[in-house]
Amino acid sequence: MARVVRFHEHGGPEVLRIEALDVPPPGQGEVRIQIKALGLNRAEALLRAGAYIEMPTLPSGLGLEAAGVIETVGEGVADFAPGDAVSVIPPISMVRWPTYGELATFPAEFIVKHPQSLGWEAAAAVWMPYLTAYGALIDLAALRREDVVVITAASSGVGLAAIQIANRVGATTIAVTRTSAKKQALIGAGAAHVVASAEEDLEGRLNEIAGAKGVRIVFDAVGGPSFWPLTAVMSPGGMLIEYGGLSPDPTPFPLSTVLSKCLTLRGYLVHEITGDPVKLEAAKAFILDGLTSGLFHPIIARTFPFDQIVEAHRFLESNEQFGKVVVTV
């Protein structure tokens, strides 16, 4: 028996329960992990609320990221052994392979031996942020040194990973955040410029920073009315990559700007990387190199114990965090 987190109805954080369940042994090509830490994501809050792209059969587990020690390996697993310290690549279905628990079973292809320099909390905070940012900036947009890239929701785990990846390439980063409260922290995290969208003229400030060449890449998690100023400052042939939808307001389609500048507005899911073995291997190599060299370092906002999973989800949805929310097991 192991303690796991499940929910029996959709709703707020209070619907999460810690229950004792049997965790099946690993099958062919699988490993079972003793979980040490969990990385929390907005997707889990959406699944819990019944608003995610995946609809579970209730009761359901949840969770996309974790780090821990391999307890048991199944038949056909050659690259891992009991005792290995590993972290979990977010699976395509968190309903099928949930991470929130003391024990969890995963296909071996979702498992990575992370650098030994990472603690459990940092290791649990790597793969969703860095794979998401890598897929957008490197795989889709082919980010270059001469580029200016705008990163919205910049204080999120994905936003901070995107800043670090862009800095590794040598591009100019413009972090967009709602207020100036996190401005100095974003500068400290490596952003070249910070714009507070609720306090400044977003289009004017972006034009001022980007200059005549404009912004080639926008990496956006918000949507909503900001599409007007964001596309207005983009250079001809630029690409806006949308991976979120945090704004409660409708998202307009800036038709005349898109046509006149031949812009690409591209929806994106990290599954485009995790579901393609060739792309996933390239992404893993890029990210592991950055972690080993110290150029990439997950930023953790706050850590909660497992028994406070409800409080951790409340904090996740508070918009107060700077970086990842982590739960230790």
C-alpha cells in the first residue's frame, strides 16, 4: 500500500484526497519509483477542475512531474536498476500515469537519470518547463542569437526556463509580467528587459526595446486582448507561439497585422516533443547539457510537504509564485 492523491469530483483544491492504494508492480518495459518530490503544474489544476484537454474517469489520480529512486524494474528494462536516482518526463496522459503518490509506475522511456548535482526538488522541477520552452523556442522557432523574443507569464516555471534557454542561445529576452512586483527578480533570473503589462504601454515599451527590427518570436501563455500589442510589434515573418490561455477574456485574431506581416500564430503542446522519440532525445540532450554546465537551474518558488497538497494547489493558483511549486514526499 502507498499513499496517493486522488479526486472523486471536480472542483477546487479541497477535492484532493490522500488515500492508501495498491500500486501495481511494473509491467513489461516499466519501472516503479519511490517518489521523493513532485513538480506541480497548471495542467493538474485544470484536470482537477474538469477543464483540461484530458477528461478522467473518477476517481482519478493526477500529476506530470516527479523525481525519486527506482524501486523495481519490469521485464525488458535494461538501462535502469533499483537504486537509480531518476526524474520523470511528463507523460501524454497523467490519468494513465499519475505522479502524485509515494510510489508510481512509468514506462522506462519516460524516465531520465538526471545530473547528480540536482537535489530532489530541483529534479522534479525540470522536465515540464524546459521541454515546453525548448519545443517552442528551439524546435519550432529555431531561435537565433540576433533574435528578440518576448516571453509572457515570465515568472512561471516555463517562462523562467524560456529565459535561460534564450540566454544560452544569446537572444535578447523581454520578460512580460503583470505588475512590477517581480521585475527585479526577473532581472536577477536573466531577463534582459522586463515590461509590466498592467502598468505600462505594452506596445510602446516593446517597440522601444526591440527597435526597428522588431520581435521575431513571441512565446505566450496568456492569450486575450494582448494579441493586439504583441502582434503589432512583431517583425515580418515572425512567429507567435501560444501554449496557454490564462486570460479569461476572448482572444482576438489581428487579421490585418497577420496578413500585412505574414505572421505565423501557432498553437503548441509539449506533447509534440514528448510524443516524438527523435525530438525527445534531442531535447533531453540539450537540457541535460544545460543542467550539467550550470546554465540551466530550476527556480523553485516554494516547497510543501505531501500532507499539504491542498495548500500547495491553492498556492499554485494564487499567481504569487516565482518559479515552480514543489511538493516533497
